[in-house]
Amino acid sequence: METANMSRNKITILQCVSSFLLAVVSVNSSTTPLVGVHPLDEKYFESDVIRCKDGSKSFSRDRLNDNFCDCLDGTDEPGTSACPNGRFYCRNIGSSPKFVYSSRVNDRICDCCDGSDEYEGSISCPNTCIMGGNVNYVYKPRTDLRKSVDRQLGSVTTDPNSSMTIASLQEMVKNLQGMKLVFALQFVLIGFLVILWMLRRRFRSSKRRRYLLKSVHPNRSAS
């Protein structure tokens, strides 16, 4: 009877651990940031129906980053090159965040120091943000341009002497909160494993104790 109870307890604990792991996966997937969106604009895209920032029309959330331009100002395509007037936000954690033209998204040229503008993987962009990349960096001219182009847009002014901007600080706070959540979930998982180990040890101890009692008092166990 006790063996059956222990088996049921083990099954229950394993079910709890499985549910816990599924919850971790769902939390991580739900906190994934939108591609090309400024952290301050993430709430703007949370509703099911989103309005173009120029007020021209509205679109459903499933049309966000669908590689088809619905808004003339590029509101619906912050992470693709579909809209000529769109802007892609480089988070560039460890360096200076900035906007780049949407036409430079997935064009096989690394414009963001974190490589986020080339997320399709057609080219491998090393993360140079920790080395101060993208700070007043001037690329060599493209084949279709006559002069070298400064990749840092004038729409976002960055001071090379400042260590961090407000956006990068907000991003760091968000990352720290995510790390705290992951550590807490790992601590709970370790607790489940410790409980499982203790139950298993208790079961073995009780089994050994019954065996010793039978060996010391064979007549009592027979009666």
C-alpha cells in the first residue's frame, strides 16, 4: 500500500514539473519583443486593432510585420522593408540604440551593431555593440551610391560622450527583470527536484527498516 502511494506521489510531482516547464516556455515566448519596435511603442501594438500613426487607417494585429505595407508612414511594418517610409529600431544593447531606414532590413548589410536588422539569417552579423560599434560609424559606399553614407540617422541624436541613453537604460531594466524571473523559476524547479529526492530517500529508508524488522523478528512477521 505504501509503495503504491509513493508511486502516485512521484507521478504527481513529475506532472507538476512538466506543467512548470510548459509555463516557463510560455512566459519566455510571451515576453519576446517585437522586431524593429522601440520599447516605448510596444504597448501601442498590443491591441487587436492598431491605428496608423498618421491617422490614415487602422489594421488588425495579424498584419503587423506581414511584409505588406498598409500604412503610408510604415507603422504596420517596423520590422520589414515593405514600407519606404518605415523605420527599424536597433536596440543595440551595450552601445547606442538608433533607427535605420526600413529599406536596410534584410539587405545583407549589417546596419545595427547587434545584427538585429538581418534577422532572416542570409548573412551572419557579429554583435559588436559591446565593443562600441555603431557610434559614429561610417560605412563604405554602396554600389548604387556615389558617396559614403553615414548610417546613423539624424532623426535620433546620440552623444558619443554619453555612456547610455534613456532607451538603453530601460532595456537593461527590462532584461534584469527577465533574468530575475528566470532565476525564480529555476529555484522552484530545484525545489521540486529536492522534494522528489527526499520522497525517494524516505521510501528506501522505510523499505530497509521493514526488511530489518523481518530479519530480527522472523516469528513475529510469520504470525
